[in-house]
Amino acid sequence: MELKVLESNKIDEEVANEIVTLIKEKPNCVLGLATGSTPLGVYANLVKKYENKEVSFKNVRSFNLDEYVGLKHDNDQSYFYFMHHNLFDHIDINPNNVHVPDGINYENCLKTYDNEIKKAGGIDLQILGIGSNGHIAFNEPGTDFDSFIHLVDLKESTIKDNSRFFSSIEEVPTRAITMGLRSIMQAKRIILIAKGKNKNHAIKALFDEHGIDETLPVSVLKLHPNVEIYCDKDAAEGVIDE
Ligand code: GLP
């Protein structure tokens, strides 16, 4: 794992540049995309680059990591809505080429999602954020490293963290559908972004004290040969990268 500590806006620029470089090399590449506040700056940079005609997403395929169970596409807290509002509606990606796990008709999605990724040739570059408890996508502590797409009961801490986007904590869905840790590990390359003090505990555990085990889902990335971790100073404080 390679650790890069940068200012927040530099992270956004560099990661967007990495994505654009990949699209130029492979115009029909497969992107694995994340939601949450962390990748917003990356998406804003991508929209800017598209508007400046530096890149076209015409042949790009994308797969999102996860979705809340029970939120319809037009609910502004659904990850489907988030992706369209913050990225897809502002670029020339083909709507048939974008995939967000279905939090309503999830039975069918559970059967097909990993296969769709496989049929697309696998994910070339997976973008990840991280939860304060070390979750990636919605793979909470205790998730099997061998998991593919599955339903999950969200932990109290995740519901609390994510309640800042909802008008009250009662509105936060308690279940989600998420790509599994094995699904994520099959990506050819992974970029994880962590910003802010509330990610410091998980990032420190990842680099310092913690071994590789299911109590810290992000630790699975230590078994992947091609991972870059971009942190701002707050997230990386006290981390010793050897
Ligand atoms: C949610 C998402 C994760 C994301 C995490 C952190 O739980 N399922 O994919 O990484 O939130 O969100 P934020 O970037 O807003 O801190």
C-alpha cells in the first residue's frame, strides 16, 4: 500500500487526473465508484475536465459500491440520486453503462451484480472512501473477506455518522446492499481516500497496530498488490508509513 499525504484539494485533483489518464489509455475502462462526502471533490474535478473537453466518458462503464435498502431513485439521499446529481448528469457517460446496486429490487441485483462486473471485464480502478469504523463500501466490521454483493444491517456508528446527511437519525435506513470485500479486491487497482480527523483512528489502525482481520474491513487491502491511500493531514496524523 502506498500512502500519499496531501492537502484535500490536491487529493481531488490528483485522483481526478489518475482517472482521466486511465480513460485516455482505455476509453472503455470500468470504474468502481464511491459515494459519501469524500469523493465529491474528485467528481467536481471530473465534471470540470469534461466541460473543458479534456476527457470524454462516452465509452466508460461504471459500477457503484453500494446503496441504501428502501430508498427510491428520486430520493435525494439515495446513492443513485447522489451519483446522477454529482457526476453522471454533468458528463457524457451513457446511462446504460452506469450501474448502482438496486436498493428496491435487491433480490435480482444480488444475483446479477458481480456477474455484470465480470462480464464488463472487471473493475480497472476502484475508488473507495472509508467509514470511521474502518468499513469500506458498506462492509461493516465482521464482514467475511470472501463476500460478494450482499445485504447488510448497518452498525449504530455508521447510522450515526451518515445521519448528518438526513434531517433526523430516524430517517437513516438501517439496511444496505453492498459489493462485498471479495468483489472489491478483484479490482485491478484501488485508490482509497480518507479526509478528516474522524478517519484518523481507522487509518492509524490500518498502517500501525492492526493486523489483517475482519474486525477492520479496510485491512483486507493489505492483501491487494496495487493500492494507493490518499489522506489529508488530519486523517494521516501520527501514521508511520514504513
Ligand atoms: C458510507 C459509504 C462509504 C463511504 C463512507 C464514508 O458509509 N457507504 O462508501 O466511504 O460512507 O463517507 P464520507 O466520505 O461521507 O465520510
